[in-house]
Amino acid sequence: MGHQKLIDAYQTVGDACRKHGKILGMGGINENEDARRYVGMGCRFVLTGSDHSYLLAGATAKSEFMRTLVNR
């Protein structure tokens, strides 16, 4: 998502969206820097993960918390 050719392509599409009153949207934004860049370019529909990745993140956070209780 950080390759310059891709950034330039999204800039072109974003410019066209603004010109024609459309909303720029994209998926696959997993890194904070990428989210910052594309939202800054006008992206307003951003998919940052999937059901699977959200469930896994929640389960991982809960497991880490439980380990802190057991490992005292």
C-alpha cells in the first residue's frame, strides 16, 4: 500500500472522485501510516481488516490479559 505507483494511482482516482462528487474508498489498509496517507488524500470508506483479523486480535488481547493474572 506504500508503493509510490499505487499512491499516485489512488491520488488520480481521488482527484476524479472529488471532481465528480464521489467518495474514494479502499480496502487492505492495515498499517496506521497507510491509513493516515489515504484518509489525508480524501478516502472516506476504509476497510482495515476482516472479521477473522478482528476476532483474532480480540482473542489475542484477552489471552494476554489472562496471562498477566496467572503469571503474577
